[in-house]
Amino acid sequence: MVVGIGAFRDRLASLSLPRVLVTPHPMGRPLGPPGNVQRQRETLLAALALLETANHNGTVTTLPAAYRPGVK
């Protein structure tokens, strides 16, 4: 399971990793804004859900919500 940022989506997809969750967050913050525990939890829960639901190798899913640095 890899959690990566949208800027690297194409590269991550080309690596044929088992499962990839692509987030809308900036580089260095793949789980979300610092101190935003709710957003970080959402990201981790989405990654765990992908582990349970992905049916085949190479599954790439995008976390739909936008990056919200000021929201806690």
C-alpha cells in the first residue's frame, strides 16, 4: 500500500504497485495538513478501505476531497 500525492500519480501507476491511494495534498504532506487529525484519519481510513476492497494488483484510487490546510 502506497499513499502518494497527485503530482506523482502517473509515476506511481507505472510502477505496478499492489495498491496506491493518490491524495490531493502537496509534496511532503501525503496524509494531510499538519495538525489536522481529522483529515489525516480520513486519509488513513481510505487507505485501509482500499486494502480491503481492491480486487486486483495495480489498483490506483484517488482521494476525492481537496486539500484544506486551515480546516481542523
